[in-house]
Amino acid sequence: MKVCSTQFNYRHGKRMHFPFSIAMLTAYLKNNKKIKDNFHFEKSFIFRDQMDRYLEDSKNCDILLCSCYAWNWEITTQMAKLIKEKNPSCTIIFGGPQVPNRTEGFFIKYPFIDLLVHGEGELVISNVFLEFLNKKDFSKIKGIETKEFRTEPEKRINEDSLPSPYLTNIIWELVDRQESEKWATNWETNRGCPYGCTFCDWGAAAFNKTTRYAEDRLFNEIKWFAENKLEFIECCDANFGMFHDRDLRIAETLKQSAIKTGYPKYFSSAWAKASSDKIIPIAKKLQEGGLLRDVTLALQSMDEETLKIVKRANIKFDKYSQLTQAFLENGITAYTEIIRGLPGETLDSFKRGLEVVAEDGKISTMYIHTCAIYVNAPMNEPAYKGFHKIKTKTSPMYTSHVIIPKKDIQEYEEIIISTSSFTHEELKQMHLFSWMTLTFQIFGILEMISKFYNITYGLGFIEFYEKFIKYCQQSESEFSKEFKTFTNYIEKGYSGEGWNHLDSSLGEIVWPIEEASWLRLIRNKENLKNELKKYVNFLEKEFDHNTSLEKLNELIEFQLFVLTTRNEPEIKIQEFQFDWKNFFTSKVLTKNHSKYTYQNKVKEDDPVLWGYYAIWYGRGTQQFKIFPEHLIDNKEDLQIKIKQTSQLSP
């Protein structure tokens, strides 16, 4: 019998993800001889622009397995509906995180779906297939739901019973090697999450115990990745690094593989939520193999009341600050995550949180996410939503850095637009401060200038950016032009027109608005210098300061110097009359002739690729700027450092 499957995804540049979930199911199914002898598994449907071909391929299929996520629900349901119309006898089975636990009215809306799988799928699907060969009476199979009945949950599966889709080469049976230029690999080293954050469905009650795969299996899979020349490893663990000794050995094996074979080249993961200095040795191993982009130090919110409401126990910020300093000293890039629009947050508390992060100043980059409500997250429970007066809007899904197919089916997500603690208009203000913090502070366009006024005059970062809003509203400038672009963007976004920002001059991908703003503003260094001068003059008048013109001009030159801009020499060198490096590290400004140098971070002539390397690929590794403390005082020391770095590289 013929089995088809779907796990649709988006293409990110040249990268396409393997259908990992379908591969795990297929490997488990084919491990049963009776199933292997009676079913033939077709290649999985994953490319969003090939629906016509997939419809033709599925016209005679007996079973359709659909792996459902937030980013493929609409295209999956549409595909299943069309297949059912052409092939009514096909049994259509849905599973995955987007299959709702609460199913009131589900089969009325989706009558073409025959069976839902709740929870882990391998054992459940295996039992379904065996019964498919029998009387097709699925009522005694645990973990499923049909139009007629729902059975009790299946117990958690033993990870040791799961064959590897890689070591069995099942993955290559489900895809064509040549269909994607760069296949990206999803990889589990454990399953489950011990936390119960209300905004996340990872730590659902059935999966709050974390189980681990055998180390021998994982080490053999790393060897397989290298033999198959797979560059991108995306670890699916919720908390990589929580099993310190084991994860240290995994990192060492990845490092040795990268050094000896050149593969893999990149490793990314959601790091342990309770991040501590224990993960630094793990990160160092990956860094030594050239595999590490960054490490997550996730905050989600800086407000204690909000963290209680969402059941998120953050590390205390003094410890967090110590961690960011430790990562900085070890040369490891660390980024922070904030969720905008959590219940309990207020506009003032959100701004205070951004202020604290800006004052710390040691993180390499930052991501601020819109609070979306996932179908099985605790936040989606009616009682929780009612208590916190959560109002939502169905919004076109934001898909950063993807190439949108010409013929595509729009995906949607449910986003919070107000709660008992903030209004819709206040949420828009949070979004505005998010954009300014990322584009101008974290990405560096105004960072040195804001810090100068903070150190010299005690001007807070939020007040600095409140003045920036006033400046943009009153002036005609490149900054005000970008400000208007952003305000139009959020008005359209919150009205339901979607969040995907396109600018063909920057490349044919969907850009995060903060990255696109940064690219447009830094494309002409002289124009940016003039913009900085105009804004500094505005600040001086607003506060009636009398900072010397010599200082201000040098401050602007230093701001531009530490910022990554195009058409720069391989080695950047500049002389200053003031010791700005010392000022931004020890807060003392002396008139002392200084000469700084560093290696230009992005070497690329093509303007589109330059943007990719600087702020898309380079966002996690901070290619868009350099910290003042990392500046070298003379060219000879820089040459020594470059030589040492090249000797360590795999």
C-alpha cells in the first residue's frame, strides 16, 4: 500500500530543512517487518511551490501522513482537502504540535481529516498501520481521535526503541539529494521540557519529563552528518546544555568532526533556560570547532509580576549581567530574547526592561518577538485568557528571511493585541521602542552616542529614544523617513495586512524590519554621518548642553568607526584626539592621542550578499559592529591576533 506524507517548510536562502518528524515516523514504521513488507513510502511533500506535482503523486495513495506546525497548517489542510477530493478512499492522518488538544468543532471544520494523533507519534502510528492491515478498527488504539471517538493518551515512548532516520538512511529515501542546495538537519539529543511557561507548548504536561538518546547513537549520527557533508545542524532540544557532562561530550565530538572533516559547519540550539556559567565550556567546545554562532540568554521579560503570570523563572539580572560579562571575556556571542505583549507587562515595565538591557551593554544581539498564542500552549486555555482579558487577532504569519514562493498559501497565527495590563495602542508603543532599541542601540547606529550622553549627562536610554521620536516627528531626514516606514509597517501589521517586509534592493527575501532599517541607513557612510550630526545638534539644543564641537565630531567619527559599513578596507585604522576606548570601558574621557584598529568583519563586494553577511547571517555573531573593548591599539598586535585566530580555525 502506498503512503504519502507532508511536512511543508519554507526555504531560507539556499537552505531547506529535512522532513525530520516524518523521517522519525517512517524509520520506526519500517523497523517493523510486517509494516515494511506491506507499505511503500513515497518521498515526502515539503516544497510549498510544488503542490500540483504532489497532487499528481498522491492520486493513488492509501494513507497520507501530515506533520503539522504553526508555519504549515494552512497549506497542509488545503493539500489534504484536495487529495481527499481526488482520492476519497485515502486515509488522512494529522499529527504534530499544531494538532489541537481541544477539538470542539474540529471535524466539522475539517471533515476530510480521518484521524488525529495526540502526543508522540511513533508508537501510535505503528499501531494504526498494523490495524490498517487488519479490520481497521482503531477504537482500541491509544492516543488517537476520530469523528466518532477519542482514546486515552499513549504512554511516553522509550527513546532507545527509536531507530535513527539518519543512520538507517531513511532520510534519503524521503527526499532527493539534489532538490535543495543546502539541506539543513534537525537533530534531537533529548525530548521534553521540564518548564511550564504559559506562552509555550513545549513543556505540556505529557512532555514535562526530559528523556535522552543514547550517546553512541548521537556520536554515530555526527559521523553520518560529516560523511554526508551536511553543514547545518539545528538541534531540536528545548534545553541543550542542561545535561552538562553529556552535552560537553557531544560538543567535543562535534568539534572534532568539524576540525577533521569540515562538517558540520554550524550548530544551533535552544540553550538551557536556566543558563549558567556551566554552559560556557560547552559553548567553547563548539566555538573551537567553528560551529558556534551564539548562545541564548533568554529573559522574555524583565518584570517580576509578568514572569510570575507566565510561569517563567528567570535568572536574576545581577547573575545575568555576570554571565554576559563571562561570555564576553570568553569571546562567545550571547543574545537575549524578549517577548513583547506578555500578560502582566505594561508599557512602563517593558520600557524599563529595555533600559536595563541597554545599560548592561554586554550582549552581542537581541531578538524581540511578538507574543503569539500557540494552539496547545497554557496561554490558550479559555480560563487563562479570560482572567487576563487577553484579546487576540488572527494575523498573517511573520516569516523572517524566507523566500516566498510566487504561488503560496498564506499561513496565520494568533497574536495578542491587548490584555488587562496594556491597551492596543500601548502595544504599538512597545513595538516602536522595540524597533528603536534593536535598530539603533543593539545594532549600533546610535549606541556610542546614547552611551556618551548617559555617562556624561545621566540621560537615560529610554529618554534618549523618546527624544529620538520627537526628532523624527519634527524633522525631514533619513531617520524620520525610516521612522515613517516603520510606523506605516506596524499600522498595516496590526490591521491584518501582515508583517512580511520586502525590499528588493536588499535581496529577494522577507526581512525583519529592524534589519532592513539598519541596512538602508548604513548603506551610505557620509549620509549617515550627516544624520548623526543633525540628531546630536538636536539633543544639544533640547537639553541646553554645551559639549565642545571637537568632542562631538570625534564622538560621531568613533560611532561610525565601530559600526560595520560597506566599502571598508580589510584592516580599519583611525586616529582620535580623545581616548574613546577608555571612555566607554571605564567612563573616563581624557584628551590623549589614540589610534585604534580592527579587522573588518565583512568582506564582500556584492551589496546584497554584504547585507546577508552583516545582519542576517551575522546578527547572531555580531558582524554589524565591534565592542570598544575589542579594539586593538596598534596594527602589529592586530596581525598577531589574526594569525592566532587563523591557526585555531578548522
